[in-house]
Amino acid sequence: MRTFALAGNPNCGKTTLFNALTGSSAHVGNWPGVTVDKREGVYKGAGENVAIVDLPGIYSLSPYTPEEVISRNYILDEKPDGIINIVDATNLERNLYLTTQILECDVPVIIALNMMDEVKKSGDKIDVKAIEKTLGVPVVEISALRKTGIKELMQRAVSMPKQRKGETVLKDALHKQLETACAYYEAEGVASPLFHAVKLLENDEIEVKRKGADKVLKSAAADVDMEAVIADERYKYISGSLAGAKVKAQKDVLTKSDKIDKVLTHRVWAIPIFIVILFFIFHLTFSENLFYLNGFTEGQAWMPSLVELGLATEEDGPNNFGVEILAIFYDGAVFSPGVILTNFLNLFLDHISDGVVTLMGNGGAAEWATGLVGDGILGGIFAVLGFLPQILVLFLFFSILEDTGYMARIAFVLDRIFRRFGLSGRAFMPMIMGFGCSVPAAINTRTLADEKERTATIRVIPFFSCGAKLPILTAVAGGIVMAFGVGNADVITFCMYLLGICTAVVCVLLMRNTTLKGETPPFIMELPTYHAPSFKNLMLHLWDKTKHFVKKAFTIIFASTIIIWLFSHLSWDWHYLPDEEMQNSIIASVGMLLQPVFTPLGFGSQLGQFGWVFAVAAITGLIAKENVIATFTTLSICIMAYAGEGTEEGVEELAGIIQLITADAGISQREFVAALIAFIAFNMTTIPCFAACATAKAELAKGKFKWTLLFWLAVSYIVSAMVYTIGAYIWPLAIWFVVIALVVTFIVLRNIGKFDIMKIFKRRKSK
Ligand code: GDP
Ligand code: MG
């Protein structure tokens, strides 16, 4: 089977073309640097099967970044049968810079002129025949997104001659030197001698190290910076040869993209706008009071609840099925789309699990079997699955922001701020990916060229709360609101996300000034043009997410809930214990043993005899974060039975156990709310799940992982202890704490790099 490699600049549409050719669904993002590794697939439409390899996006074939090294080594060492060089036709000049380098390799090349739909829309014209003639390789117009021209591209690709000699556009200044260098590589028997020769003259660090190469370089050396001369000549060639090939339509200077950017990347307004957009997203996903139609506080509420309308009762819930449906959308306030979808799924899941339990009961199943299936397996899995709609809604919004090109702007805007903390804007992409899952996020840090910056980023990625932690946030926030009737679930969730981000910022600042000191590398990224998000792309992202989540629910969570249920119903001498005796179970005694560890964080011994549930939940989260809520659900059903209280499924379980503990341990509402928020903070910042740990270990330099584990433990312990202490005891002081924090941040931001804070003190002393 012949192999063709897709090579091109970042964000030129390689992955879109790869997906169109191979029918796969790799991640496409309107963001330079999404594909870090190479990927393979098969194209079947050209009479014979051809293998297609998607290489990471690059601007040149010099080994400056990991992507460039991967792509260059692939082209030189694996010797593909041809290269499909994708060129973004809306950005012809810059894209052809790479083309001139690829043409220097001894390999057949075909150029795919992508984004022709955009070019046509803007009214520009490109003379393909002219480009083809100057470059001497086939050029085909395509649109990877609209799937036009793709068949022709592949047909011409497979009918190219099997061999091609490298050609260079450098014909002027360095002609002589190039000949000498070429002769050297030819004598050495190296493939693609021309390519290597040019790179040698560019002082390429790989070539210079070659034995005997330094001699050639010395003899060739002119009194000029050869790298600059070569770059200059490439650009001259491109602008010269293209002078007649590209005709620009008459248009005003500011494009639509530029106009939007004037607002969205404004010096002052960019960040506030971003925060407002984020809050809006959280509001639409989590709010149970859409657009605050029912007032901002309890006191302003004017919409009647279903109970007040006489449609439902406190004890039995909705009166009939019709009201149950109504309750999906409205109960005392209009719900947000995220909540509506969640309610809908939960209603469905509730009926299934009720049905199964009733069926088992009627069939005469043993009490333990009904318990295991109803409370253990279904309770645990459904508690987690129920959050899927909200996760999907949140990611739909994030995908839209990414696909339109907005996220790339934010990286650009944040670079200015990130720099002060010792990171470049490049680190923003892996962090945003961290909101989805830490695993691909940690892998994406490969785009960071600087090792120390990369280590710091990998360490803080878990603080960007991932999809699996979302049920913890939502459920606990919902539990607080329901048990105590205080706060808004969306505000709490939003603030928790912000807390995670702040923790990350502070940690990076500390690390970059102590253990991981170093220069912040420059960040160059050109901004992709804005475009409407592609529906298919969005759906693919969501489908990926769903698959991953459901698969996890029915494997890891499934297994974990069975184990947790078993150990909560087994005594140390392996006897079955009914719900009423679960305080004597293995898991209860282990939990009680661990309980004091969490006392400084608020969810330890002070929560009384049932408080061990929190300890157990936090520990099971180390396997997969979804386990935290699954564990809660499974255990609370039993504990409530033990305490002789009835239960309902969903958030109510958590609210129920919160009320039970409040009554049992005599703990004040404020203290408990602080403890619950500390519990979220702990789970958000502590050691991530098993998969994330394994990835971090693989991506970090040798010996760094154990320190990273320790770092996560320490951070989570400190952050949640702080949250608890401030929330429970020094709440009035918290205002001052925030003010002081703001002032300090401001001073630090202004002064980092300008002068050493210690100097001020020294100067004072000497006076
Ligand atoms: P890669 O970084 O080179 O792999 O580029 P991607 O395949 O991730 O695409 C980058 C962006 O360009 C995405 O938002 C795509 O939807 C968009 N895109 C890709 N091909 C085309 C095209 O032919 N026309 C238009 N209008 N957009 C495209
Ligand atoms: Mg890509």
C-alpha cells in the first residue's frame, strides 16, 4: 500500500482533509497546534487503497519545536510515497514558505490548495495553472470542509511519477556554497542531499553536528547571516512568482474578522467580555432560575412552586405524570437548558430503576440482590449518567467558542497576562482542554517547547476541573441549595471553576519563581479567521464525549459501585449486613479510620458518626472522579435506611444526607456549607484519576512524577483547609482577605520583572 503524508501549516485544514479522506473523526479545532502526534488512516476512493498520515502542523522543517521534529523526521526517515502539501489559500504567501522547503526533499509532492470556498466567497481569484507552472508540481483546488476537489486531488496524487528529485528556489546568492554542501552529502550517500545542504547552510543544529559538516560549513561561510539570506530569498521568490497568480478583489481594508477583533481582543475589555461569556455559559448550563426571571434572592421570588400551585405535594412529589413532565421545565422558576435536559434524563432513569426494583421484588428476589442492583449498581451508574446532559451542554458551548476561533483570541489576549506568571499563551490550549479531560490536555503540552514551562503546565492541568469532576460540583452545589435553601447552584459552580483557575495561577507563579525558574519562551501564533462553527464538527466532539463517558460508566464506575456496595454490606468476618447495620461494615470502619485526616478540611470528625461517607467518597475518586458521586449515592441510600428515613434519587440523596448529618452532629449551617465547598475544592485540586496520573507520569521528565503527586496532595490540602477556615470561622474577614489578595495581585502584576520586591525592604533598612 502506498503512503501519502499530509503536511502543512498549523490550522490549514490537515485534520479536516484527513477526516474527509479516511472517514475518521479526529479532533478538528480552529486552533494552531491541535494535532501533536501523527495519525494514520486509509483512503479507498482512488482505485487502490492508500495510507494517509496526518502530520502535526509546522511553519518550517527546521527542528525548533517538537512538531517540526516529528514532521521532518517522518518525511526524511519514513520516506512516504508522496507528500500532500496543504496550503491555506487565504494565506498563500505564508503557507508557501513551507512548500519551498518541502520541494527540496527527494519526494513526489502535490499541493492541495485548501479553503477555496473562503477564497471564492471573498471574491479573490487564484491562477492555479500559473502556480503549477512555477513550482513544477501538481496543484489542485479543494475545500476540505465542503469536500470539493478531494477526488481529483487523490486521483492526481496516485498518478504522480514515483520518483522526484528535490528542487530549490535558492538560485541567487548562495549558489556556490550550496553546490559544495550538496556534493558533500552526495558523497556521504545521504538521501535528499539538497534538503540537507540547505539546512546546513541555515546552521541547522541537527546538520551542524554531523561529522565533517562543520568543515564544509566553514569553507562555504560567507560574511553574511546565511539563515536570514535564505529566508529572504524564499520570500522574494514567493512574492515574485505569485505576483501574477493571485488577484485580490477590491475591498475595504478592514475585514469582518478585523472588526470583530477590535472589540473581542480590546486591551481593556477583552477579559471582562470573556468572563461574562463564561458566566453566561455556566448560567445556561446549571441555573435553576433562568435569566434570574424569578428574582436574584429568595425574597424577590414571585413564581409559585408546583407545591404552591397544588400540583405536587412535599411528600409524594408530582401528582400525576403530566406534572412530572412539567417539573422537567419549571418548578418555582424556569430552568436552564442544561437543567432541563438533565431533569429529562433523570426522570427516564428513575422510572427504569423503579421498574427494575419492583420487578425484582415481585419476582421474589432476595433483599440483598434487590439492594445490590437497585442501590448499588443502578443507583451508582445512574447518578453519574444523569449528569451527562449538563456535561454535553457545557462542552457544546466550549466547542463553539473553539471552532469559531474565539478561544485562539483568548490565548492571544491572555499571553500578556500569562507572561507575568511565567507561562506563554501557548499553555492556554492544554489548560482549556483540561476542562474536558486531563489526559489529552497533558499530551497537548507537547506543543510547549520549554521543558520547565511544560512541567508547570502539566502539574496545574488537573485544577482546570474536568468533565468527570463536574458531577461533584453540580451535585454538591445542588445539595447545598436544596438542603439549606441558600445560594444559586450556577454561581457556586462558576466560583468553584474560578477557584481552580486561581489555584493554578498561584501555583504556576510559585513554581516559576522557585523550583522551575526560567525564561518564558516567546509565543507567536497567527489568529485564525472567524467562521461559523461546523455543525458536524460540534456533533462529533459531543459524540466522542458521550462515548467516553458512557463507556466509563459501564466499566469503571460499574465495577467500583459493586465493590463499594459489597464492602458496605460485609462485616470484617464476611457476614452479610442489611442496610440497618452498615455502620459495622468494612467500608464504614475504614472510613472512620480515615475521617480524622479530613478534620482540618471540615469534612472529618466534626461531621459525626456518618461523616465517614465523605472520606470514602474522596478516596474512591482516585480511581475515577465520577466515583465520588456514585459512592455518595450508593452509600446514602443505605445510611438513610439505617437512620430510618425515606429517600428519593438524584440530588435529593445528597441533600438528605446533609440534613441527616446536620441533625445528627449538631453542626451549624455555615460550618457545613464551608465544609461542603471545601470538599469540592479538595476533589478538584487533589491527585487526579488513575488515567490522568498515568499520562502525567508518561509526559513528565524522569523523577518529576513523585514530586507532582506530593504537590497535588499538598495543594488540595492547603486550598480546602483555607476554604473551610475562611468560610466557617472568619467569614467577616473574608472580605478583607479578598481585598488584600486583589491589592497584592495588582502590585505583583505590575512589578514582576521590573524590580525585586526584596530590594524595597533593603532600601528601607539602609535609610
Ligand atoms: P489543522 O490544524 O491543519 O489540522 O486544521 P483543522 O483541520 O483542525 O482545521 C482548522 C480550521 O479550519 C477548522 O475550524 C476547520 O473547520 C477549518 N477548515 C478546514 N478546511 C476548511 C475549508 O476547506 N474551508 C473552510 N471554510 N474552513 C476550513
Ligand atoms: Mg490538526
